[in-house]
Amino acid sequence: MKLSYVYILKCADATFYTGVTSNLDKRIIEHYNGIHPGSYTAKRRPLSLVFYAEFTDIQLAIMREKQIKKWSKAKKEALIEGSFEELPNLAKKKFK
């Protein structure tokens, strides 16, 4: 059974990057080294891995990644801190 991962990186500018991969170690090293110069994280280094979750179904991992990307920063921070009881009460992104 192949595992997939949803992960969140905290960037130097205090923003979060959420991604999905089947090889977490390799993907994190790519982010840290700026392998993809045009990527969101390349110009926001240094980075730190602040959250990851394992999935046995890549489709579920992709669904969770898309869900988290829509969350507000406060909701992402609650997830990172393990404050799961707060997640339902935190709003989605606020658009100005």
C-alpha cells in the first residue's frame, strides 16, 4: 500500500503552502533547495514543515489538500496546533 501525504510548510513571510505528494522526504528537500524556481515557495525560503497527514488513498489526499487550501490562516493554524475542536468554528478565507 503506497502512502500519500498532505503537508503544510510555513514560509519565511509567515504564509502557508499546502501540498500533496507520495514522497514527503523528497518533496520537502525540493522545497528547501528551491528546485522549482517559479514555485510559490522558491522565493519564500527558509521554510519549515509544520504539518503533515498520511493517506492510503491519493484521491482522498488530493481532496484534503484542496479543502485546506480554501481555509483561512486561522483555521490552518488551528490544524497545525492540533486544536481540532476549533476547526468547525473558524471561518473560511475572507475575501475583500
